[in-house]
Amino acid sequence: MSQREEYENSLKQEIRQLIKEKNAIMLAHNYQRDEIQEIADVTGDSLYLSQVSADCNAEIIIFCGVHFMAESACVLAPDKKVILPRLEAGCPMADMITAEKLKKWKAENPGIPIVAYVNTTAEVKAESDICCTSGNAISVVNSIEADEVMMVPDQNLAQHTAKHTNKKVRWWKGFCPTHHILKKRDLNKLKEEHPDAKIILHPECPPDVLEMADHICSTSGMYSYCKESTAKKFIMGTEIGILYRLRKENQDKEFFLPEVMICPNMKVTTLEDVHDAIKNLEPVITVPEEIRVKAWSALDKMLKVPRDN
């Protein structure tokens, strides 16, 4: 065992001990570094981690993800202390829509319900009628009584949703840089190398790319699909962090992923950051109460809607 491996193992043990001592829970998004997913109490997508935040008994939540996710935990669990190990871990897509921009769009389109992707700030959620994730966007839109909805900020998720609902869907022109960069040529190259592989894509990918998919779903949906499928090879169209659990749960199967699929914001958090965060109980994420109450309403409505996949 190398010195680095010994150091990391020692750090992991210290982290787990501190979490136990402080009645904390460590949550990690599916796109986090492998070594962080390995020692987390719970790993999952935004929807699942939101549900865990709302239901867990821990006093402290160590949220290994990005800023909007920690905010959602604050909104759903106001009695808990929420720690984001790296304060600068943000989301470019969430930054593409602000509360002020949304207010203006609402004023230009009065009476149309707003569906906010969870990849938004608490302020944007507070200006929305209901939230959604990639795992329940279709069900959320179909649950709304109005004939027309507006979705923010991901244009790709909105266009995918529009194909699976009878409602008219308008969308903000935002996108996830990591998924939006995926091109058909990236998939074609892998398909040429592995012609028998199934192509599994995240709905944040561009519409023309999604046309190549054998299956489109959230990250949680990907785990289930690949586990249950009789196929032995899969081309994955989402962030590279998903490979950790996929390979762990399907050791008899092979997974391939375009090299471009890396989110620098999801990879910024290290074991050292997590250790310092649980030791010092900072940085603490907070949401003003007037914003929290409104955002809670939108998130709570989402949690009552079944998952698509």
C-alpha cells in the first residue's frame, strides 16, 4: 500500500468517526469523487438526497455536492445544520436563472405555472410553483392542472419533457455545460468501438443527442436500468462520477463514457475538505426564512409526485 493510500484510509476512518461522534450524516451526489461516494452514508441524485435531508434524524448534514443542493437541504430540514465542504462548489446551470430574471419572465407570461428544476437557487425556487428533477420532470408537469407550463432553467430537460406530455411547455435557455457539450460524434465513436453497447443518456443532453439513446433517464434510473438489463455493455451519457457505483454493482458488465463528461464543480470537493468540514462544522449554508418557506412549498409539492424512472 502506498503512502497516499495509507493517508486516505486514515482520513476516511477519521471522517467516519467524526460523523458518528457529532450525530451527522454524510450525503454524496452521484457525481462526486469515488473516494467520497465510498464513505458516504447515502449516495444518490438530487431527488433522493432531498428526500433523505427531509427525513433523516441526524443533527448535522454534510452535503457533498454543489451549493443549490445544500440549500435544498436547508429548506427541507430547517432544524438541521447543513455543511457544504467547499463553498465555491456551484452549478453553472443554476447561475443561468436568477429570481429577478424569473420575476420578469413571469410578468411577461402571467398565470402560467413555473416548474423549477432543483438545479436552481432557493430564491428561484421561492418564485416557482413546483420543483422537479430529471427523475420526475414528466410526472411533475403532468400533475399540474394548467394546459401550459414554463420550465427553468434547463432547455434540454424541458424539451425532453415536452415530448412526453400533452401540455404546452415553454423553457428558459439554460443548460448544464457538462451534458450540453456531448455531441453525436462522441457517441458514434464509442458505438463504433462497441456496437453491441446500449446507449443510456441523461435528459440534460441536447435533443439531437437524445435521439441516439436506447434509454433516457436520471442517474438513479441509470443504476436500475443497467442492473436489470441483460446487456453487457453500456455507453453512458452523463457525468463520469456515475461509473463508481455502476461498476461496483455490475462487475460482469462494461461501461464506457465520453471523456468530455466531467463536471469540475462536482469534483472540487476532496476528502480533506470533508474532514475539515465535519471537524470544524463549517462552511454552514443558510437560507433566509422568508425565502425558505416559499421554496419549501415548491419542493414539498415535488416530493409528493412519483418518480418517472
